[in-house]
Amino acid sequence: MQGFVMNMQPSEAEVGFDLRLPPTEDIEQIERRIKEEWAPAHKNLTYQLMKKGPVRDVTGRPLLTPANESNPWWSVFEQAIISSGGKLAKPEILSSTTDARFVRQMGVPALGFSPMINTPILLHDHNEFLEDKVFLGGIEVYEHLIRALSSFKG
């Protein structure tokens, strides 16, 4: 007979957690915490980690392109945006919006960028749209970017 009984302890239970960690997180430290604190062997707990992709590039560095003065390309990038009349929002990590992660895996720094100001993010949505003046303004921004980045001698 199967079913649910309120006062009976099951012999086995299973739970799953989906942890989406930024590339700034120390993955090895998280794994140690899981092993030592959350699922220690002395409590008869087991765990299985499933990783979706690499967390370091071919040189062992985290898959992250610095968006500050430590990256010589960043100041050129930022200045090009300002010279085009634009301004940058605070840099953020947007998962699965670009293929730049594959370039970063090879050890090449990459910045993702879109000049679509005042436009809702509707990537691949049924009603994805872009106003004509936003599109044309984006072309001007890219002209500034390409000019600045292609002439940088860093």
C-alpha cells in the first residue's frame, strides 16, 4: 500500500538546489561548504554537483572581464560611450545573452554591450521590437566604439 502517513519518517529523501553563482564566486569554497557543512558524510548525507559549464578560462582565470581601470580596454570603451553622448549603467552579468562566454573561455576578455536605451529587454520574445530612432542612435554609438577601440594601442 502506498500513500502518505503523517507520523512516519521515510527511509530516504531527496532534494535539489539550483545555485547560479557569479564568476566572482569561489566555486571551490562553495563545494567545501557543501561537503563540510551542508552535506557532511558523518550525517549519512550524500550530494552530487552538476556544473553547466566552465568557471575558468584556459589559463585558469575566472570567466570575468574586469569593468574597471585594471582593464585598459575598459576606459577606452567607457570614453567612447561618453563621447557618443551616452552613459553607461552599472556593469552587470547577464547570463545567456551573448556568445562572449565562448571567447572568454579561450582567455580573451570580452565586454557585452547594447545601445538600446529606454527599450524593454525582450530577447527573442514574440513582440520583440526596437524603435527606429533607437536603432539609428545605436549605429552612431557603434561608430564611436569601433573608432576608439580600433585605434587603441594598448
